[in-house]
Amino acid sequence: MKFRKEPVQSCYLLDTGVENIFIHEYMVSAPGDFVKIYLVALMYTEMGEDIDQAGIAKMLSIPEEEVEKAWVYWEGMGVVRKKDDTIEFAVLKECLYGKKPVKEHETPVVKPSAVLENKSLKGMYKSIERTIGRMLTGSETTEMINWMDDFGATPELIAYAYAYCMTKKKDNVRYVGAVVKGWTSNGLTNVTEIEKYLSDNDQRHYSYKRIMQALGFTRNATEEEKRLINAWFDGLNCDMEDILNACGKTSGIPNPNINYVNKILNNQHGRSTAVSGGGTGMTITAYYQYLREKALADAAERRNQVVARIPAIEKIEESLRQRSVDISRVMVTGGRDKTLQMDQLKREIDRLTHEKAALLTEYDFPSDYMDVKYACSLCKDTGTKDTGEQCECFVSRTKEAKEREWERTS
């Protein structure tokens, strides 16, 4: 008499055995989709049935190329071996603890620490998954490895890139990759350098918005406008006060524009007109700059005298500077309570200004003793009035410049 057991037809009535070594040593750092692909294929293998890559992809609702990447990954880890069109599952206990020799054409086992079990990579994946609030896909982890190979990016840099991109509500791998490429192309190799770079660029971005606001625009600056603004800061060495003063001079024209401001700043800081016949003497621009610098130096000297006698003045000035910065930020960022915030800040500035004046008077200083006293109050020693016209002092300053040049060369 022979005995025979009816084979189980449904996969739901069977169990799939997974080695604990796989769970503990390999699964914890593997991309989630790659683990799913491994388990589905293992289930079909133990059932004695075939399933192709297209079938796995359809079952898991993932792209077919993701399945191919998974087998490349697992083969590199030594978990499977590819032989022609066959995927052979390795016995992991033998791979790690046994003495089974590696046969010819057989992929040698790569210990997890040598590939993606590396602590820094494992930490990077976990950090990124916490940041974006989901599991990474296999294609994403593959891209990250490519960034390391192609751009020289470190795991720390990549994790920071994801954190930075999430502040912009972006976690698309292409977007993050572009950020990583941009940083590394600029020679940024660590988080400290990147933070400084971002700080500098964020400040410049704030400057763009503040200048556009001063011109009466609510839109962002165009690329050409940014180029001009960068030239003011980097080429003409203007500070924000210079630029905002120039923007203020557009109030007298019908259609204020950035080119008008550019002309004013170039007249003040850049293009020079020689006032001596040979073109080698002191320029009117240089002379105006000399007058401004002298006025600022004299004011700084007077301020030092005051602070030496009234130390509290320094704290009041710092508070005034901070309130001015706060006002600019509120003007740019706006918000539902923008008007209320502006009123509160203005009241605080008035209070501090009165407190400062009272202290100066108490110590027998004029209330305007610390102010910058320009030779010409109309143009503030720039040669250009608020209307954009040449100041009345221009002729006399030109004469002074010639005389000072004559005195210098005599």
C-alpha cells in the first residue's frame, strides 16, 4: 500500500522560512522595496513555482527596473547568486559561518559591513527616513550611492541635503540630487561649509526682497535684477544703507525701476569723472567718497566719547539696530498681523530714541551729537539729490577737489 499527501494549492496555507541572519544582518539596512522583492521571490521558490520580474513588479506595484536593481543589490551583498536567468538563494548560515568554498564564476560573499551595512550609510538611511517620514525606495538608495561615486558626497552631506530640502517641502530624489551636485560643484564637502554657504545666500536672498520692497515691488527679483544687485554689493562695495538711500530717490520719478537705482549707485561709487585736465588727478567721485568717510569717522569718534561716559548708550543703540532689522523683516515677510507688528516696533523705536536723547542731554551732549554730519545735508555727500538730479554742491565740491589735488601735489 502506498501513501500520498494531496499537495497544498494555496500559498496562504504555506509558510516561508526566512533565516534570522537575513533579518538581523541584512534586512535592517536594506531598502524596503528590496526586502519585499526578496521575500516574494523566496516564497515562490519554496512553493516550487516560477515568477518573473514583471510578475513581481506587478504584485508589488513597483517599476520593473526596481526589481532588477534589487537583484543587483542582493547579489552584491552575497545573499543571492545569479546564474544565467536563475536567481539562487544563498544559505546565509553557510556563507557567514560555514566553510563552503566559493566556486568558479560564483559571486563571492560580500560582508554587509563592506557594502551597505557600513555604519555611516546605515545611519544616513535612518536619518533620512526620519526626516522625510517614510521608507526610502531602492531607486533612491541607488541614487545616493551614485552621488557618492560621481560627486564625492559624504553620507553626512546627503542626510543634511534631505533635511535642507524638506524645509522647502521637497523630498524628490532628483531635486535633492541637484542640491547635492550644486554643493559639491562649489567645493562644499562638509556641513559646516554648507551652513556658512546657505547663511550667506539666505542673507543675499533677503537683500533681494528688501530692495524690491523698497522699490515698491511685491514680486521676486529677476535674474538680471539679481545680477545688478550682486554687482552693487560685490563690485561697488555698497552697503544696504547706500542701496536703500538710492532706492528712496526713485520716489521722485513716475516709474521707479532698478536701472535708475543702478545709475545712481554707479555715479556715486563706480564711474568717476576726473576733475583735472590730465585725467590723473583726484576725481569728484573720490572726493565725495573722502567727505563721506570723514563724516563717518568723525561721527565714530564722537560716539566713542559718548560711550566712554555713558556705557548704557551702547545697549540702546543695539536695541535700535535690532528693531530696524525686525521692521525690515516684517515688511518683507508680511503676515496677517503685519500692521500691528510694525506699529509696535515703531513705538519701541520712538521710546528708545527718546531714552537715548534724554541720556545725552543729561550728560551735557547735544541730542544729535552722535549723528553723521555731512558736508551737504541735501545729498549726504553723494553729489546726487533724492530726485536723482545733480546736487547744487557739485560745482563747489569739484573746485574743492581740484584745490586739494593741487595742495597734495605742490
